[in-house]
Amino acid sequence: MDILSSLVSRLQDRFRTQVGTVLPSLIDRLGDSKDQVRDQDQALLLKIMDEAANPQFVWERMMGGFKHKNSRTREGLCLCLVSTLNLFGSQSLTLSKIVPHLCNLLGDPTAQVRDATMSCLVEIYRHVGERVRIDLGRKGLPQSRLNMIFSKFDEVQRSGNMVLSPLSDKTFEDDESVDGGRSSSSSKAVSLSGRKGMNMSSCRRPSSSSSSKSAGRDRSAAGAVDEEDFLQAFEDVPTVQIYSSREVEETLTKVRDILSDDKGDWELRVASLKKVRSLLFAGAADFDEFLQQLRLMEVAFKMSAKDLRSQVVKEACITLGHLSSVLGRRFDHTAEVVMPTLLNLVPNSAKVMATSGVAAIRLILRMKLLNLYIRRAQTSTSTSSSSSDISSY
């Protein structure tokens, strides 16, 4: 965990692609027999939410822990949720997705888990308010249990310890965030909290005024997409597990075969493009075979970016943008191959195709410039150049 903590500090949001890999083990450690290990584990989880990925992204991958066979892990997950709320606020999570899991834990055979669950619900009520009471009334819980919960809510309300925010109810009602997608309210929470600071994410996401955001929503309503849509779509993929380099090679070979067949089912091509992003989240880029297969897939990517189906083109652009963000310099060759095809999309009369091409080009160029800056900075450091030379560059 010390090593992981150092990696998170060093990589910042570049560690995001590894979150799904380390979370199962970190969830297990929430149930460790030693208090020190459990405390350190929870601190590491909160650090990941703060520096590598937003809380919603992490919690969507942690919710399976509410059914963990170790009762201490189930209890630890509840305690971690309380800490998340206190540290990041209710707007950082889509709580309506988590409450059903807590309702199930109210009947847990272990008393400590039931107590931690009750504390969790009370903490959610402190942050969200009466919307929680209404929602619990719809869950079919026994009336006696509801009365006990509501009495706890009443105690908190009378104590004056409520920490409601203007967005609390809206956040709780938002049901849009599933399978790694981020709800509009949780997006607001990230910008409002200001906890992320300067990291790789700030290099990839251009800042914009409220008027430009409104304009972006108008374009989206007309079928257009932008980089923010791409960044959210990066995560909207099924979860996969890989265990060997051979598995990576076989999977990408199947993907290449499907993408190369432009007469086949377009939905299969879309699913295959998402599979590439799933493999990235599973850590496939760490295998040498991934880069070898990527070279072989360059023609298939060009075909997908020229497809007649706008959905295939959009997914191809999203996948190319994500590959660039994850691979950095290692994507240079593929970027040079596909760039002419992406440029040809810009004047396309279909807005979704044109804007997808523009968004992919911007992501690739931004990562290219970032890598160029890093190389220049490293070169300047190794030759003892002055810091003013680096900053002027």
C-alpha cells in the first residue's frame, strides 16, 4: 500500500487506468484483522479518489464489496463511504445507486455491519436531507426498521448537525450515472470541490466559461460531441479481466477481424471498439503484445473512422482518443497513420462524425504536445539548463 500510495502521488490521474486492477485487493484489505492495515487501506482509497479518479468512478467499482463474504469488509466499506461523504461532499456521488445496497445490509447477520450501515444512512441524511427519507419509504423495508431509521434522522435534525447543500436533492435523484458514466451533478461536484488541483487531467481538459458550456450543451443537443463527452465515454465500457499476454493477443486479433469486415454487423464493430478500451482499463497496455497488435490494427481503425455508420465512427474516434491518452508516446505511429482519416471527418455534413473527428484530433495533439514538453523538460534538466528556458518553452 505504501508503494501504491507513492504511485498515485507520482502518476496522479494517469493512475486511473489501474484503479480497476487494484480495487479488488484494496476492498479485501478493508477487512484485515489489523486496525493499522484497515486505516491505511481506507486512507489510500480516499487518496485515489482525490488524486487519480473522481469518487463516483471509484465507488461504481467498489459497490460489489457490499456483498463481500468478510463481514469486516462490509463494515469497512460503510465506514469508507462515511469518510467519502465528509471529505468530498454528497455531490461527488450518485447516492441513489448506493442506498439499495445499504438497505440490504440493514438485515446483515453481523451486528457491527448493521450499525455501520445505520451510521451510513444517517450520514447520507445529514448531507442530502428529506429526499433520503422519501426514497427509503419506497424500498419495501419493514415498518419497524423504517421507524428506527427515521427516529435517527429526527435526532440528527434536532441536533442541528445537518450539512445540506443546494445541490443535495438533485444529486440524490440523479439516476444517469451507471457503468462508469458520470452524472451531471457529480461533474459539478468535481468542479465545485476544487480538490483535484493541477494534474494530467487539467492538461487534457480545456477550461471553459459557463457560456461555452451552455454552447457545448446546445451542440450536444444537435447531435454533436466534444472532448468532455469523449472523456466520459472512455469509462463507459464493460469490465474485463486479462491474465496473460496470449489472452491479449487473441482478444485483439478477434477485434481486428471484426473491425476489418465493414459488411458485418455494425453493432459488433461498436462493441469491439469498446472492448479495446476495456482492455486498456484492465492493464493490457502493459503487455508487449498489445503494442504489436495495435500496429496490426491501424488499417482496421482507419476503416472504422471512415465507416458509413456514425455510431461506429464516433466509437472509433473515442477509442483512438483514449489510446492516445493512455499510451502517450507509444501511440505516435498509430496517430500518424490515422490522422489523415480523422482530418477528412472534419468537413463531414453529419455533425456527430465531424465533431467526433475534431475531438479525437484535439486529444491526440494535446497529448503529443504534452509529451513534447516533458521530453524538452527532461532534456533541459539533464543538461542543467535554467528553469527559465523550460518555462519560456
